Amino acid sequence: MLWNAFQTLVDALHKEVGDSNVKLGTQVLSLACNCDELSASDGWSIFVDSKDASSKELAKNQSFDAVIMTAPLSNVQRMRFTKGGAPFVLDFLPKVDYLPLSLMVTAFKKEDVKRPLEGFGVLIPFKEQQKHGLKTLGTLFSSMMFPDRAPNDQYLFTTFIGGSHNRDLAGAPTAILKQFVTSDLTKLLGVVGQPTFVKHIHWRNAFPLYGHDYDSALEAIGKMESDLPGFFYAGNNKDGLAVGNVIASGSNTADLVISYLESGIKQLD
């Protein structure tokens, strides 16, 4: 009950798509664009290495009409691409700097949160972190944003640690991060005592560092999309980090794919 805020959307999508169409524990090894055909149908073949027995059939050169890529460019660089039977070399993909992030989900008794919760959360600029000795990037008031995320007598918080200024801290053990989160929430919200619930998730490469010549990465993504018919890129590696941006990216990309498939003709060079 405490930890299912954003999981609700994922579960709903999973239910809509169905178990047979979701392949877990599956690494994409190579993708083949069969661009010598005029029809968009069966234009792509994907080869994988899977720990999931139900996904083994994908390794049998299964064909697809289009590909939507959401993986980081660092992952894409390890995949092998071919176009019309010839290697499609990805040497134009730039090296992208990815930032680490830890997410700490905590719950506190409402009676132990002494200050009123206004809005949906708090973001902490780096200067404020330095000035007040804070270690976290910000906290979402998850139980205020989504119903039924915590028992009626508790508040659920989602706190972020890491980023460009605290790379090392993002990889700290759960016990250490719990101390930092509790300390910051004490300063910000008047929290007393210890959390009744703690969940820690760490991403070593959580998101790309935008603003540091990331235009070259976007240009490389655009080149892949233009040179590989039926290949589309979506997600926070292309269209921004905010949840709204990511959802919009998925929706817009779906429209592009539908338009591509309905055209019935690949856009050849």
C-alpha cells in the first residue's frame, strides 16, 4: 500500500498489453533493418539474450514492423545494427555523461510531521543545500499527490539524492541515506522520530546530463531515425526528464509510428 505510486501506471499498461507481449530480463543484442523491402511490414528483426524462458522465441529472428527505442545511448552503442544486410556503424553516437540517483521512499506518522504540507513537494537548489547543510535534491509529498498511497495516519514521501553535485552520495548505503533524508525532512518539515517505512532504489545511470553539449546526442538520435526507416526514439534520453515530458514523448512517438505504419511505404533514402 505504501509503495505503488508510479507503479499504478506501469501495471495498467502491462495489463493492457498482456503478459505474452512483455519480455522481462531480456537484453537486445542486435537489430536488423530490412530496408530493401517496400512494405513497412516485418521490416525489423531483433536478436536477444533472455533469462526469461518465455522470451526465448524472440531469439528466433522474429520480425517487427517498427522499433521504438527508449534505452540510453550508452546501451544502444553496445547493440549491433545492420541495414539491408550491411553493418550500420554507430560511430557517430557521442559519449554521454549520465548522472547517478537514489530514490528514498519513507513514511512518517502524521503526528510526527510538525509543519503543514503545502503543495506537492519541495525542490532544493544547490545554493540552498550549501547554505542550510541539506543533502537531498528534493522531496515529493507522494501521499498528497496520489490517493491510497499510505495509511490514513501516515504521510508518504519520495526523496531524491544524487545528481551532478552529489554523485558519490547517490551510491551510499541505505542506512546512510536514511539518516540524510530524515535529517533534511526534520529541517524542512519538522519531522521527529524515525520513518515507519523505508524503500531505497539506486540508478547508477539515472538520466543524461543535459546542457553539456547534449545537442550532439540529439543530432545523433535524429540521424538514426532518418537513416533507419521504422526506427523511433522516445523517452527521457530525447525529450526531457519530467514525467509529463516522458508521457508526451511516448504519446507523440506512438502517433508517428501509427502514421508510418498506415503509410504502408517506407521512406527510403
